Amino acid sequence: MFPSDSIFMLHSGMTGSVNSRFLAAVLVWLTLLVPAFGGDNSLDRGDVGPTKPSSSYPGPGYKIQAGMDGEIYPVFANYASLQKRDERSFSAVSVTVSNPGDTLLRERIAVRVLGWSDEEIQVAEVAPGATHTFLFAPAFLPRLYKNHEIVAATAQVSVNDISGRLIYENTVPVRIRSAEDIYWGDGFKYAEFIASWVTPHDLELEAVLARAVNYVPDRRLPGYEDWKNADQQEQETWREAKAIFMALKGQGLAYVNSYSTLGGHQDLSERIRMPRVSLSHSSANCIDAAVMYASLFENLGMDATVVIVPGHAYAGVRVARGSEKFLFIDVALTGRTTFELAVASADRGLARHNAASVKRIVIQQARAAGIYPMP
């Protein structure tokens, strides 16, 4: 610090009385003072000892993928949300984390589709030098299953360290597909998901069965009865299937081929109406009617099947518990012919195709694989 009298003298303009020796002493003192503030003031920076080299590793990397090519199909989102986390093969959003460091990376990742889903949180661990993809399938709100057009949405991803500090956040645009859209995949790879449209407990289906009892002599629809032998069960299955056919025909079920959809994968996607929708409009195409019949058979505890061939679909029901034989129906003919002719048409149609071109989905097997009805 300057002595107080020196400060006064320097600022007072007193040139005549300043001793030359005193000025020289001040200049020397200032010269010695400058290096302490203008030089390498390492003590002021807190550098005590050698500086540690910065890490040569960059931070973790993140890649976000929403749905299938940016499109979320409700059928797959519903399936994934019902699976255990470590058993998922589908996701609404996936987050790929790369750890280029030399220590274990442990983080908290949160994902949600804004306005459409709950938030799902996972604690992610990635080994040094490894990359891992985490599949997220948050539970979606009911509006997802009431949506009938393709709409825009936003997926939000945030990453915190274990102490709670936010280290990464991002959003990606997504497109929500109609709840009626199915993606078949190459070679009908995902055909088994047709079971999501089989909804045995809808009230509209209960109403159909209530009318169907009027078409059997004893007003009973018991499904399989184990006390009957195989032949008796097969006869009973025929009667019950015919009663269901007659109830739907009596409702005036018409054929309307409403299958077009919007969005990507046009050649591999299709619109399929839920049975309750088809019943409310008394119209269906072949695949709509097939899932409707399968729903009614499953309601009765019977083994239903949907059979897909190039350009057409049939419904079927196992004729007796444990039997390998199925009764097939050309359900597209429900409002236009008799039950017997619809069965004969299915037999002829299936006979025209080789086994490789016929895709049979047994609903009971799909349920065992975790494919349940969409809400």
C-alpha cells in the first residue's frame, strides 16, 4: 500500500517541493510492485503444486430413437408397457448411451411423451468403453387409444447423475399413429399382434352373445364342456358358431372395406377397426370381422384363430378342447349368405393356398406371449 502522505503528495500537484531522491525511491518501489500483479500470480488462482492434466475422455454420448422410424404405433406401445423391463423387445422411445470413459457410468434417465404418457425412469449403468440401449415404454394415457388419426407429439428425455444434477436434456419430434393401425412387417412378421384387436370383454360383444342364444334350441352358449366327448364338443361348437353368425347377420352386418391408413410404411400397414367400432356401425371388412368373431369365441372360453392369406382373412375356432381341428368361417360373407356356405367358402379359399402363404394366429398362444387386448 502507498503511505498516506505519499498519496496526498502525488495527487496534490506539489512539483516544486518534491525531493528528487524521494521520487526516485517511489519509482523503484512501483517497479518492484508491478510483477506481483501483472506476472504469473499462481497463488491467486489457487494453483498450489503441479496442475493436473485434464481428462482425455469426452463425456457420455446419447442417441434417442422414437418408435419405428419416428412413429409410435399404439399396438406396440401397449404391448411394451405390459412387459417386464428386462424382457422388452419393443419401446416407445429408446435411449442409447455411450460411455467413452474408464469408469462405470451410472445415471438416472427419465422419458415421457408430453401430453400422451406418464414418465418412466430407469437407473442406467454402462461399463467403461461400452454402449447400451435402454428401452422405455411409459404407460400411455387413455387418449392414445381414442386417437384415430396420425398426430404430432414430442418425446422428452432428461438425464441426471445419481446426485440429481441435470447433465443432459433433449426432445425429439414423434408421430402418434392411429390406434387402429397395425404394422404387419415383412412377411407378416408381426401378425401375432392382431390379438390386440381381439377384445372379448367389450359390452357390445356381450350384447351379441345375448342375441345369439336365441339361435340355439336350449338357449345355451357353454363353450367347451369337458364331460362331452370330442364328437359331441364338435357338434356343440358348430351350433354355437352358427348362432353367433346368425346374430351378426340379424344385426345387418355389411361389408365395408375401410382399411387405408396414413403415415409411413404404407405397403406394410393397415387400418383395423376394433370390434366395438364395427358393431356400432354394423359394417366390417374381412379382417375387422375376423377379430370380431375371435373376440366372441374367446369370450366363451374357446380357442379362436385369425387366419391371414394374401388379400383375405378368415376366423376359426377349435372344435373341441385339445383338438387339432378348427372350424373356419369366411366371415366377410356374414351379411350375404348362410353359415354353411360361409364355412364352405373358407374351406375352398384355404385349400387354394400353400402352407407358406397362410398365417394362422391362435389367440390363446398370443396371450401366452403377452399380447393382450388394447384398451
